[in-house]
Amino acid sequence: MDDQLSALETAFEDGGYAVLEVTRNRNQVRTVLEEDRADAEQVRAIAADAFADDDLLGVNVTTESIEGQNGMNTVVTCRVR
């Protein structure tokens, strides 16, 4: 896991969220949180603080049913440089 992924995972855990998965696909970092209805503004702020200002291009927060998981989860997708 690279430094950006580790920093993001730590930031969410420090914010009180249970992190199920953090992955990267080119310029997108996807974080799956155990919570099904995490506060979108709060998780956006946590993601923004985890990256350098010029590295983060955008943050998308959705609720999804993840294969292999029970129920719904919050997914935070960050577009990065």
C-alpha cells in the first residue's frame, strides 16, 4: 500500500470510521467504509485533509451494496493526480 492510501486509511480510522478496503486504479482511490450512511460532508473533509491540496481533484461519496459484504456500505472515491 502506498503512502497516499495509508494516509487516507489512517485519516478515516482516526475519524471513527471502520475501513473495509482502500484501493487505487490509476488516478482514483476508492475507500469502502463499513458505515452505510456516513455523513458525506464529514467524509469529504477527511479525504481532503488526507491529501496535499494540489493532489486531490475531486471526491465522490456514494452508498453501494458491495459483493461479499452484508448490507450497504459508504464508498468514497477520490480523483487524484
